[in-house]
Amino acid sequence: MKEVMITINGKICTAPEGSTILEAARKNNIEIPTLCFLKEINEIGACRMCVVEVKGAHSLVTACVYPISEGMEITKNSKKVFDSRRVTLELILSTHERKCLSCIRSGNCELQKLCKEFNVADEDYFNGENCEYEFDDSAVHMVRNNNKCILCRRCVAACSKW
């Protein structure tokens, strides 16, 4: 397969033609954060955490679904990208059950890790309506607490795959 040359944060990278920005970045050991992405299961750009700037694009693009092209110039850590990811996290937290310290995933949580990385300390910044949902343990293979749902759709994608 033909290799395509791109630039990510000033670093010249190559990746197979047809790759997404996220795939190209990972192939070149460049980290781009994601919440909803599951390779070959959930590649929908729903969480908006993987947004990057592409030279010439009118707006930020989602790296997990945006295909690379020869000579593309990508910035993954500009102020615009950082601010967008930060607001996204604040909005996710606005309807999230915020009981992190008593959560079984505390210390091993993707959302918690990203909030630390993007300095999201005021979890009430966009305080939204918090509905109470029943704990769902009806499936043998999965337990869901929809009070902690971040609308990534990974559970939906995984369940529809099998």
C-alpha cells in the first residue's frame, strides 16, 4: 500500500494511504486523546476529544474519522484545540454523576485522566440537569450505570457487533 507523507505538530510522518489522522498519529507514536473510539467497532467521532486543526480546513476535524492526504499539515496541541477539548470535557461533566472518589474506576478512568490533563477542575462549570437512572444489570456480560454515561456509544457499538 502506498505511504502518504503528512506533518503532525511539525514532525514529518508517514502512514498508509486511506488511514485516518488518528491511525497515522498512533503509527508515529503521537498521542491524540479519545473517549468514544474503539478500532473497527466504534469509529464515529461522537466524543469530539480527538479534534485537531488541519491547515486549510474551516473548522476543527475529528482525527478518528478524517482521512489523511499527501502533504496534510496537522496541529494537535494548539490553544484552539486545547480549549475545544476542555469545553467538551466540561459539557460531558455537566450531566455526569460526579462521584469519582467512590467510583470503582477512580484512578483508572479515561474521563478522570483527561480532566486532569486538560485542567478541568470546576465540574459544575456547565451544571446541567442530572436525571436519575436505574442501575442496569440485566445483561449477563455488562453492567451499566447510565448516571455515568458520557454518550460515547461504545457500549451500543460493542453490543450491536455481537
